[in-house]
Amino acid sequence: MTAPSLPWIGTGLTDTGRSRATNQDTFAIDNELGLWVVADGMGGHAGGNIASELAVASIMNHVRSSAQPWPSVSDQLQHATTVLTHAITAGKTAIQERIAVSPELSSMGTTVVLAWLCPLPTPSVAIAHVGDSRAYVIRDKRLVAVTTDHSLVQQLVTEGHMTLEDSLDHPKRNVLVRALGLNFPATPDIALHPLHPHDILLLCTDGLMKMMSDEAILSVILDSKDSPEKACQRLIARANEAGGKDNTTVLLITPRTP
């Protein structure tokens, strides 16, 4: 018997950009399970792409092997927190094990942001993240961030030591305080978000936010909401037109058309 189609479907695209020689971003889509993951590797030629690939593969494999059917779970947030925390730990362990046999990769690490759909009894999505890759919800023609960056400048903003405006061009805006790697805490933030029937989710690496404002991102998605593939292509193109200073990955999770 074929499993029923889930009410949301993911579409993704990644691009090296105009300033980088390699692409250290990785993403994965499992529309049957309702699991979507984006990771942004770091470490340059010392293995950023390896770190993001290891993390994404480990997370996908762990959730696939351990997830029980959502409807049988009484406490959905607890279930999501347990499974996704262990999945992200598996990603970090895979990176550490690779570093143990390849010490030249000791500086590698990665961010990760993921969405896991809980379709019943009413649709919701578990969002987990470590680092500064983000998740947004597009609802009622508004783009709302549902993750908070694990970065030094965001920490300073949260603690009241810096304004949000000052953080936008701060020279240390890319310094992370959490990531999957040897020298970072990797505790994820995990939350369960109820979904409305027409909600769109966006997962992305910081290559998008560096090049485009929230207003510009929203405009592209709304203008192309009937074609997620076109929206992904346009977001990548606009980021590159604005300079393409980093790898850019976008993953749109949209209501499935009948």
C-alpha cells in the first residue's frame, strides 16, 4: 500500500556563488517522510563540504531509522526533541570521527537547520537548528523568522549590548557560538510550530541573508508562489546579482497542489 502524500512538499537549490571556489553547503529532501535539512559547512579547503555532507547524511539516516508514526505519539514536542537531538548528535559524532582519522580537517564544522513535518492530528512542524542557517514561515504575506542565530552578534543583541541595526554590518557577524564541530557546543534549539493551510517554509544558509533583505526575499517568494522551483532559482539569481559573496542554499516547503 502506498503511503498517503504529505500536505507539504520541499524543493531546494544550492549554488556556489560568485566569490567562492567550492560549495560547502549541503541540503537533503525527503518528501515521503516530511524531513528537510540544510547545512552550511565551514573550514574552507579544510573540509567544510565534508562536514556539511556528513551532518546531513547522519541526520537523515537517524530520523529515518528511529522515527515512529507521529499520530501514536502523545507528546509531539518531546518526541521531536528526543529524535532530533539524537540526530544532530549523530551528525556531530560523524564529523568528530572523521577528524580523528584526518587531523588536517580539525577546523571543519557546519551549521544545520531542519524541518520535520507532523501532519496529524493537525499539521505542525518541528524546527531544529544549530548555528546561523535559518528557518522562516511565510504567512499572510509576511516573512517571519522562527529561528534565532547562534552567533556572537546575535548574542550581543539579545543581551542588550548591541542594536539590531549595528549587528547587520558588524565585522564579527559571522562568528558562531554553536555549530557541529570539535570546538563548539552543538545543543540545538527545537520548537514545534502549528501550520496554517497556506503556509510556506523557507530554510536557507546565510549566503541568502547576506545578499537580500527580508522584504526582497518575501517579494520573490510571493511572486513565484505557484512555482517553488522558479522561486528557488530567482532567489539564487538575486543573491548572485547582489554580489554572491557566499554559497547560497534555499529550500522551500510549500503546500502540495491537488
